[in-house]
Amino acid sequence: MLTLSSALLLCGCGRSDAPRSVRITATVAAPVTASPPASAASSNATAASFYAQPFERKPDAAALTEMGRALFSDVALSASGGMSCASCHDPAHGFSPPNRLAVQLGGADMKQPGVRAVPSLKYQQDTPPFSEHFSDTDGDDSADQGPTGGRGWDGRASSAHEQAAIPLLSPFEMANTDSAAVVARLRRSASAARFRQTFGEHVLDNESLAWNGVLLALEVFQQSPADFYPYTSKYDAVLRRQATLNDAERRGFQLFEDPAKGNCAQCHISIIKRGAFPQFTDRGLIALGLPRNPQIPANRDPAYRDMGLCGPLRSDFAAQADYCGLFKTPTLRNVALRGSFFHNGVIHTLEDAVAFYAERDVHPEKFYPKGRDGRTAKFDDLPASAQANVNTEAPFDRHPGDKPALTKREIADIVSFLRTLTDGYDGHDLQRERASATSSIKPQSNVLAKKATG
Ligand code: HEC
Ligand code: HEC
């Protein structure tokens, strides 16, 4: 029988040093400003004590998965009574939002806007904890790849259980005042009976134990292959030699790979590596210099800047100027199911997202507003001191007057290829169905977007 320790193995975070008695709540209790533990060693110690929880019952991975599945969509765990993890991470949209809003509304009154776009939760199973100097353990690839990993756009949570605490306690998400409030809501919810069945009859009498049970179940659910990493896209069928790309998709794939054209695969890994199917991300944190998004209400304050790795949502690198503007490279799997792109959701179509790569430096006026001096204010979401951090490798290696790295037709081809990354391919040409899945994100959401800023 699988036990808690096998759940530990499943999540890949079992590398533990000497356990220290640090409760997970200590590192994640403060929403928004939550900082990860100071060092990898203390992170490991925290993880070790988290997994060492003495539950009355030892649930197996299947029981934990089903418990987590129930909690993931249980609106009773929110202060509003109307929001669950699935409200923002909708399974029908690749665990991304079911609308085009740049940021979602939450809180006790369901009117509090968030500050970042909601990422997909799929294909996160092998995300390593954040590290400043990441290198693949493999001998031939041991160069320092810089800041890599962690959960969230800035990598500030080191595991899925640590991450799960953030939305439960964030005032603009599920808005519980503390972990005790979550457990109190759980006691009264329809999930209570299953929770006792899973962890033991008395688990809900022990607040810290019950809280950790919630986080553990949510973590293990997010490791369920059928839900989170099924590898059922057309591209996966192609890798298994069970399907072939059509002409546009094949051209798109070649442009995606070509270092002189899209150069996308440099960060969005696209080929089988060491026997593992590609996740379309190397989990690296990189600055792309996206335009400031006026649709995010927090941005009405000109002094507010979301600079990712250097803050303000994480605070441990506030003094590290060369980390300002860095955000985690997301997976591109299921990206066609998303209605807003990049950490601030400033772009709303895949065509525009790819055009940003091709034209950011050639036609910056297409993306950035004019500054007071009448000139295009490139990288307007970063202070001048951080603009040097922005990536300038291909296709970002051009200047006004140069030819864009990709033509309109080539951008369309890359988009065709990206649409082969949507799970649920059944051997037929799903192009049409995919298109309708995307258009089920109704334009009326744009009205909501305006409301969110007004
Ligand atoms: C109101 C919308 C909302 C709700 C509800 C919500 N999330 Fe999220 N989630 C987000 C946003 C926004 C981010 C990105 C946060 C950041 O980068 O600071 C995120 C990030 C994540 C991540 C990190 C993904 C990555 O790319 O590293 C995980 C894991 C996650 N959420 C799990 C959950 C779970 C589990 C729940 C329920 C307990 C939940 N979320 C509820 C909005 C939401
Ligand atoms: C140097 C690394 C790098 C390269 C090269 C790169 N990307 Fe990205 N990509 C990123 C990072 C980092 C982000 C997130 C940036 C942010 O939100 O601030 C991202 C985000 C995206 C997104 C938004 C996904 C989402 O869920 O919001 C799309 C789409 C995308 N990339 C497509 C591409 C394509 C197509 C190419 C090639 C033309 C490409 N990328 C090349 C690093 C890279």
C-alpha cells in the first residue's frame, strides 16, 4: 500500500536534510508578501517536517488524490463561499481561467482584483524548487542556468503544498484570515466527512494537522497524471509516431526551433530529453520587458511595479537589481486554451503573443505607449535601472528599421504549431474544435475586464 512517504516520492521534493521543527504555516502565513525560506537547506527541513505529519490514518496516493480533487473545487473553503481553486484554474481550460480577464476577481466580496494573470497548473510536476544557480544534474549540461524553478511567476513557493496556502489566505483570492479559518470552514463543508475518512476521525480537532492535510491533498491531486500531465496532445501523438503535423504546423515547428527565426525552443523545450517528453519550458526566470498593463487596477498607482523575482510579491531579492523584471518561463502546453498571456495578461491572442517576440524591438510602438517626450516608452513597466535586465537574444536581437525575425505568415504558422500542444487529441483533426474551445471564452468577458479597472 502507498503511504504518505510515497506521496513524498511522487512530488519529487523528498531530498531532505536533518528535519527541523519548522511548520509550513510559518513560511506561508502572510499572503502576497509571502517569502520562501531563506535557503535550500531550510526549505528541505521545512518540507521534511511537513511530510512527517502524524496523521491517525495513512492515506494512500489514490485517497489523497481524490481528497485533493474534492478540495480543489470546494467553494466552501473560501470566505465568499463562491470561489474555489477551480474558479481560476478551470480543468476545462487546462487549469487556466475560463475568461479573458488579465487578473481575476476574488476576496470575501468577489470584487477584489488580483495582480497577476493566472498560470496553467498543468505540466508542473517536475518543477524544481527555486534556485539562483540552477544546473541540470546531467554531466554534459552543468553550466549555471541562473535563477530557475519555484512556483508562481516569481518562483516564490518552493512546493505545491506551500503554494496552495497562498490563494487560500490571499485577501484577493479565497480570503481566509488564517489557516484556522480554513479548517473551521472545512469542518462545516461537505468535504468534512471525506476528510475524516482520509486522515482520521479526529483530524479536524487539530488545526495545524488539518491545515497540513488540506495542503498535502491539494499537492498530491496536482500530481495526478490523468488530470495534470496526460501527454495527449497532437504533438505528443507525433512524438509517438502516431500522427503527423500538417504543413502549417510543420513550418511552425521549424520556425519554433530555428535559432535564427523564433528561437522559441531555447527556453520552451520542445524535444524529448533523457527519455522524458518535453514540458515546453526550462523553468528559467527571464525578463522579456512586457508592456505595463493598465487593465490591472494595482497599476493605477504609478509607484507600483510588479518586478517578479525582485518583488514586491517576494521580498528576499528586493536588493538584487539584476533580478528585477524576471518572471518564470511558463509551459506552452495548452497555451491555446488561455485568454490572456504573460505574467500581467497584457496580451489576449496567441498571434499577438508571438508578434511580441518578432516585433518588440523592430516596432516597439505597436506594444508600448508614448512617453512624455513623445518617444515610445519601451519597457514602460520597468524602472530605467532594470531595463538592462531585459533579454536581447534572438529574436530580440534587432533594432527599428531591421526586418522582423518572423513574417505575419510565419507567426500564423507558429500559432498553428502551438495549437498542437492542446491535450485531448483523439487522432482526428481537432483544429475546428480547438478553435471553438478558444472562442467559448466569450467577448463579453472584455466588458468584465473594463469593469475590473473602472
Ligand atoms: C482568484 C484566482 C485564484 C484562485 C482562486 C487560485 N489561484 Fe492559483 N494562482 C493564481 C494566480 C494569479 C497565480 C500566479 C501567482 C503569482 O505568480 O504570484 C496562481 C498560481 C498558482 C500556482 C503556481 C503555478 C506556477 O506556474 O508556478 C499553483 C500551484 C496554484 N496557483 C494552485 C492553486 C490552488 C491549489 C488553489 C486553491 C487552493 C488556487 N491556486 C486558487 C490565481 C488563483
Ligand atoms: C529567452 C527565453 C524565451 C524565449 C527565447 C521565448 N520565450 Fe516565450 N516566454 C518566456 C518567458 C520568461 C515568458 C514569461 C514572461 C512574462 O510573463 O514576463 C514567456 C511567455 C510566453 C508566452 C505566454 C504564455 C502564457 O501562458 O502566458 C507565450 C505564448 C510564449 N512565451 C511563446 C513563445 C514563442 C512562440 C517563442 C518564440 C518566438 C518564445 N516564447 C520564445 C521565455 C522565452
